[in-house]
Amino acid sequence: MKKNKLKISVVIPVYNEAESVPELYTRLKTVLAKLSGKQYELIFIDDGSNDSSFEEIQKVYKSARGHVRAFRFKRNFGKAAALSKGFEEARGDIVITIDSDLQDLPEEIPKFIEKLNEGYDLVSGWKQKRKDPLNKTLPSKLFNLVTGMLTGTRLHDLNCGMKAYRSSVVKDVRVYGELHRYIPVLAKFKGYKIAEVRIKHAPRKYGKSKYGMGRFLKGFFDLLTVLFLNSYLKRPMHLFGLFGIVTLTGGVGINAYITYLRLMKGDIAGRYPLLFLGVLLMIVGVQFITTGLLGEMLANMNSSREEYSLGEELESDALLEKKE
Ligand code: UDP
Ligand code: MG
């Protein structure tokens, strides 16, 4: 292991949270100094704020003497992009994410570390008493329930901004679009051990929420993506081929029957709707199969991407030539 290796990286997505930044920094600093001495870094990602967030971050950067790093996006790219930049940059063994609006309490960080040390790879926060309006908490409950049922990742608060990871997890799981909501799911699919801890939650003090109800509809589309990526990314034909064959067979069957009517009875006796259905099924069936083939082409071009996550390895150099 390299000397002076950082222990903890805190990734902080910031979008128009100027008022919160100074207080967040002071509180994080206090907690982390106790926890890991000087071995921590705070990574601020300014997600294209149009208030004075970045000026505040700059002030903090100057006063922090090396513990702060900051990145500023040219425009707002979304929380997933911010997190993903932070994950890429993080150099600690443990990576913590925390919202910058002071709704997550920096003082809860030790709980996460403790849980990680029990042998987990990802620890997610659970805001048991959530300080948000009902139009947020209710859809969120539903979201957690459905995701839990469909993916088997049963967490009470999947989308909690506060989470802790072993660094291998953040280097392994790719977040893009709005998939940050599903990091625990993606991590679990890859075989990482996940757990949750109950945390306190504060109402928003400054600024306003960046998300409305719209996120839940998008969230469910993302769920489909996540499910698909997990099971069929590497073998799209298995899914589309199956749909294709079933639909195509249905269509061919129906049209064979229509053909039989026409040839044997002379006319198809009001079976026009059925004829259309048959034709439709055949076309859709062929399309499914073509989609599957295209998918296979993409998967094939992309096949250099890893398909597994390595846990441990026992290596031997018996076959290596010894150069003296
Ligand atoms: N955020 C971001 N980019 C965005 C939207 C939000 O970096 O496009 C950050 C925001 O600054 C905050 C966190 O993501 O630190 C959570 O956002 P918010 O508090 O608005 O969500 P809520 O708590 O209402 O779910
Ligand atoms: Mg918030």
C-alpha cells in the first residue's frame, strides 16, 4: 500500500446551495478530523450552479489547506453526473456521498463507517423520520417498495443522498443518466454486500428542492433499464428473440388459418380484423428479432467491458521467468 494513502473521500454534489456550503464544510471538517485525522478529502462537484455556490466553494478551498478539491461543470448535468465525477476522482478507501443542502447530517458519518467495518461494501442511509413534504415521502415509499419487489434489493430508502462505499464499489458501478437512484441495486447485482443504517434528517434550511414529482415517472423507466442491463445486456437476443419468436409464430399461425379459409372456403368470411392482427404480429415479431440482432452487435462491440466484479485473488508467479 502506498504511504500517506487517503482514507476517506467525501463526494458532495452541489447545485445552487450557496448558503449551505460554508456550514456544511465546517461540520464535515469537524467530524472527519476526529474520524480519520488528516486522511480525508472533500470533493465538491458544482453541478453548474447559477448562484454563488462556486465562490463559496472557492473560499472553502482556500481555507482548507489541501483537504478540499472542487470541480465545476459548465452547466447543470444532473446529480448522477456529479456523483460519477466524484467517484472517478475519489482516492480514499472509503467514499461517502452526502447532499449539500444540510438535510443529511455530517455527524452521522461515523455510523456509516462502523457499518462498513462490519464487512459491508455499501451502506445506505435510511431517513426514518423524513423531513420532507408528503408529496415526496409518499411516492418515495412506493418507489422503494416496487424496486425492492422487482430487483430483490430491499432497502427502506434507496435514494438516500447519504451513503458510504468501499472504493472498489464506486470504481466498478457506472452511474449515468439518473441511475444514481439505483446504485445499491446495481452494486448488489454485481455481488457487493449492502446494508442500511438509520439516520436523522433535517428539513431544508436554505434554497429549494431540485426535484419534483416528475422524478418518479422517470424513476420507473430507469428501473426498467436497470433490470434490462442486469439480465440481458450481454445477451439481448435471449430477450428480444423470445418475444420475436412468440409474436412471429402467432402471426404466421393466424395468417395460415386465413389462407386456409381463402383457399378452401373461397372467402375469409369477415375475418378481416384477424387478418390485420396476423400481419401486425408478423411485422412486430420480425422487428423484435431484428432488435435482438442489433443488440447483439452492440453487445459484441462492447465486449471489452468487464462482466464480473472481482472479490479476491490468489496469484502465483511460478511460471514467470526470473530475470536476475
Ligand atoms: N443536485 C445536483 N444536481 C442536480 C440536482 C440536485 O447536484 O441537478 C444536488 C443538490 O445540490 C443536493 C442533492 O443533489 O445536494 C439533492 O438534491 P435535493 O435536495 O434538491 O433533493 P431532495 O432532497 O429534495 O430529494
Ligand atoms: Mg434535499
